[in-house]
Amino acid sequence: MAIVLGPTQYGKAECRLVRIVRDTARHEIRDLNVSTSLRGDFAAAHICGDQSRVLPTDTQKNTVYALAKSHGVGEPEEFALLLARHFVGGTESVDAARIAIEEFAWERIGEHDHSFVRRGQEVRTAAVTVSGSDAWVVSGIADLVVLKSTGSEFAGFLVDAFTTLPETHDRVLATALSVQWRYARLDVDWASVYAGVRRLLLQAFAETHSLALQQTLYAMGHAVLEERAEIAEIRLVAPNKHHFVVDLAPFGLDNPGEVFHAADRPYGLIEATVIRDDAPDPGPAWL
């Protein structure tokens, strides 16, 4: 029996990049967290410490900043493709590259030319994998916190000797969604698709009378695929942010679903994938 080296990759994690466009008095801002991962034959580095085929992670960090200046940032998917193709096309030892980006949104304060306020908690994400001339793009949104104060049930579930949860036909449904979608093609308007997917997710969450969070997630994913032909697959992760009705009877008070204890843990964690039956093979899109 032999001991061998398995798959490896390496890179620079979480390069914080703020790119300000100041060509005119009215500035624009993009705020990113960029992580790079390079793949190739780096066995010698692991087995005998030979770094001759290794592009330093510090160089990868410098590349992020240099290309942000020379090419601009644009949409996160565009910048990730630019970086990945740079590493694969310009470094002989690199067979494939994966770039993961988080974008933190800022909005202008009124009509002020150079003052901004951070917009909400949600984070836009993009993950690009390039191998040779092939590319795969996964976009997403993280920490999209949503709540509906009624229109949600949970009943008819399996019961065993340890079940204490009562059925309910009127509850608060809240979650912090993380959603990623894989594209079937790359000739898309990234910004338009992102805005459209976000709108569809929120609309389906609001309009679906929820019999379970699982049902709501499927409805959200189905709504996206039904309208956005450029998306092959969507994955949704939803921690159930439980809201428990507080018993106010000891104080002589009724509580008809008005006062809640918002518990942060433990929490239910629901995950779902909605995919077209003719979706192209994902390849390394998720890896």
C-alpha cells in the first residue's frame, strides 16, 4: 500500500479591495473581498519543498490590486473571469484557477458626489472557475434576511417518542438566505440577472403561503428558473430563524402572536437544489 498526494490547490484568501472611480467629481465605489485559488502540478512543493512552480500567494494578492487599477472592476463576475484567465493564461504551472468574490454594496448619500452609506447586510457573491479555455460562473447572494409575520404553517410532521413541538398554522417565518445559481452560458448581463434573481426570490418568499420552509425554498428556486433561461441550477440554504411566542399568562396578559423571543440557536437548517432536467454538466463549477 502506497501513500500518495491527493488533489491540492493554494491561493490568497480574502484580499480586501476597494476601487474608487474618480474620473469625474462624482465618484463610484466597488467594495470587494477577493480570494484566489490556483490548481496544477504542485506535487514537488508538497513532497520535497521545491517552490519552482509555485506563484507566491503574495503575487496573487498584488495581481488583484494591479488588475483592479489597470482594467477596473466592473461586475464581480467580470473581474473574477479576468483574474482567473490571467492566472491560467499567464502562469505555465497553473492548469486551473478559481476566484471567489464577495461584494459589499454602498449607496450614495442623497445626491452627494463622494459620500456613501453601506447598504444592508446582504452580500453579493461570485465564484468563477477557469480551466484551459473553459469557464464556469456561479453567482449568488448571502445573508439576505427576510421575515413574514404570518402566512406560514408547520403541521402534519412525523412524530416520535421525543417530539414535543406543537403544530402551528400561524407562525413567523424568518431566515437569512444564502443562494447561489449556476449559469448555463456566459453571454449574460451580470448586473441585470442579479437584480432579477433577487427580485424573484423576494417575490416568491412574500407570495407563497408557506406550509414549510422546504416548500418556500422550492417555490423560490422554481420562480427563478421559470423566468431566467440563462440559469441552469440554483441552490438555496436557509437557517430557520425561530421566533417563539412568549407566554405572558403569568402576568395576566394575552399574547395573540404579538410578542416573540427571537432565538439564534439551535436552528433548523434547510437546503435545496432546484435544477433543470436538461442542465449542462456542472463540471468544476461548484468545486
